[in-house]
Amino acid sequence: MKLKVAVLFGGKSAEHEVSLVSATNIFNAVDTELFEPTLLGVDKKGNWCYNPQYPTQNIDLSQQDYFANAAKVYINIAAGQAQIKELATNEVLEHFEVAFPITHGTFGEDGTLQGILKTLNIPFVGPDVLGSAVAMDKDVTKRLLRDANIPIADFFVLYKHAPDAYSYQEIIKKLKLPIFVKPSNAGSSVGVSKVSNEEEYHKAVSKAFEFDNKILIEEAIVGKEVECAVLGNEEVKASVIGEIVPTKDFYSYEAKYEDAEGAKMKIPADIDEKTSDLLRSEAIRAFQTVCCEGLSRVDFFLRADNTFVLNEINTLPGFTSISMYPQLWEATGLPYKDLISKLIQLALDRQQRDNALITEK
């Protein structure tokens, strides 16, 4: 009997539309000899929705509106199954055994959704609550990486209630220009600005505070943008290294997801084997330092002298046609369909492991 997998998509974050593309690719790529996928959406207001009339193959969530005729639903656990029940009637519309969240950004990959699924004892793809929450917060991530002696860019933290805790002059004296301003809790370059003067700085700070109450001011690192895909629970593997070559000023949200010409990818990256091995090793170490399991994409800046800083850890990276994570595993020898199956199996393995611990207590 095939295992039913709910692909969870959408969400309240600024990355809602990216999630539609990622979910489309994952749903269409699932190995239907092993699994039976179903779609479970979260609209922009945070309502859980299910559309029983939606196509079941060759879908395109960006073109075919899932939410237009969807019922508002909730998740109920009965007889060891997760039931999708209509909110208005309590009718069971569908059920599933494992969840594949591909809800990028806040309320999706920050531990919030993971906490709901964990409370319901539903196995799910990707890092657990702690790893998701930690990796989403760039400030906390940096502090943990720094404690583990993993190189990071120098930074300041500002809070919305005290935006002038550090002056512009104090910041540039230490970090120099240019600098980057970014929300602490937002994914995929959302709200990120490159700053070269004081006027741009104040605009960037205001923009970043639209997305979070805590923001980072970071030094700019001159070097190649390289990325590594990480996969596993206790036994963790790292992919080949890929390189991002932005055609714009920096690797923005638009370049990542909307503009196919916004960046070029080199897979594998044009770096020597020793450096590649070091970055892969550090990617795994960083992944484990912030308590991740399942999957993550670890991003570095590599300087000309082969020193590096770790830029960020993305716990639910994009699965669009131009996304780096699945392409890195393709290049490493793990095809897209097999990658999806592996991620689902990792979710099931972790659930079995964790439930055994609970039983023993």
C-alpha cells in the first residue's frame, strides 16, 4: 500500500509564490510507485485549505488557483492517521501519513509549522522545531557558528524598539562600506539591501524593519558565492559545491526565484578539491551545530585566498527549476525523484527514532 504524503505549501510569508513553484515541482516529481501525494495548502491569511477537485497530476499551482474552490480545513489525528477535516462540516476529506512542508519563510520554516506537526505526531520532512527556529534567526545562527569557530561576517544587531542603538558612523567605522542590511528572521534575501552611503542606510533599515523586529547590519564580503546541499539525520552527507554568479549587484530574491537570467550557476564550482572538501566538511559541521536534520542548503562566501565565511543556512531551500539544492544533488548522483524519496524516508526514520525514545520513558 502506498504511503500518502501531504505536500504542504503556501503560507503567510512573503515567499508564498515561491512555495507554489516548489510544491508544484515536488508534487510532480514524487515517485508514485512508492507514494501517493496530496496537496494541502495554507493561504495568505493562514487558513488551512484543501481542494478535492484539484488535478492530481501534472499540476501547476502558479497557473491553476488551488485556493479558489478549496474548503477550510483542520488536521485531526485518528487511528494513527492524520485526517484532513472540513472546518464547517467535520467531514473527513482526505488523510495522510507524512508531511512534506515546502512553506518557505516565516510561519513555514521557522519552527512554527514544525511545532504543529510535532504536536500531532506527524512525521515531516526537514529540520525539527529547534533547528528550524535557530537557522531562521540569522543573529542566533551567527552566535552559535561563532562559538563553534566557524567563520562568519562581522555584524551589528538592531531592534525596532531601539533602532539607533548604534549610529551609522559607528557601524561603518567597524564594518566599512559597502554593508548589507537584512531582517534577522526572513529567508531568501527578502528585505535585504546593499548600502553604500548614509541615505541608502536609513532606507534599508526602514525596509528591513517591515519584515522583522530585529535586523542585522553585516560587513560585505568580497568573494565567490558558493553553496552546499546537506542531507541526512545522524549520518549526514554533503553534495558537490556549486557557485552562484550573479548578473545583478547581488544575489537578490528576484535573482533566486523570478529572473532566470538573474544569476548563473556553476556546478561543480570552479574551486580546487582541497577547498571543496573543506567547505563540504564545514557545511556538515554547521548543519549539526544549529541542530538541523533532514536537509539544508549551506551558503558561503569564498575569498580569493580560499578563506571563507558562512553566510546562511537555509532549512527549506527552494525546489524551483532554477533552485540550487536539487541541482547540487543531481550533480552528486542523486536524481530529483530519488532525492524526494530520500527526504520522505528521513522524515519517517526520525519519527520512528523519536517515538522510540518517548516509549522508553
